[in-house]
Amino acid sequence: MAISLQKLALRRKIEIQSFHIQITGHKGEFLPAHFTHYDIQLSKGIYSERELAEKLLKDAKKICTISNSVSGTFELRLEA
């Protein structure tokens, strides 16, 4: 996600600030062991316009090789 976000901002010529991403995986109840969903939280200071930061996060998810390679649902959000 972080690499996809950086590449997307560069491609769109958007200057972003330093950021961090926190990902929490939630395991399923039944075997085989697996994750059912993930919470992905992006630090709020990445860009001054919250709407654009949220759009960058959603668009980065769409092009992320890793998140597109795992199953489960994703909750995307900015820090409050």
C-alpha cells in the first residue's frame, strides 16, 4: 500500500508528506486459518485536503499488488 500510494502521488504530481500506514488483520473463526478482513488506517497528515487524501488511499488500494492478491474485505480510513 505504501509504495502504491507513493507512486500514485508521484504520477499525479501531488506532493505528499511523510506518512504511516497501520494494517490490522482479523482472522476467521474456522479452518483453514485465514484473514477475513483488514483495517487499513493512513496517518492524517499525508495531505492537507482530507478528501484528496481519502481518494489517494482508495486509489492506491486498487493498484496495490499485495492487497489485490489476498482475499478478504478492506476497511480504508484516515486517522481521526
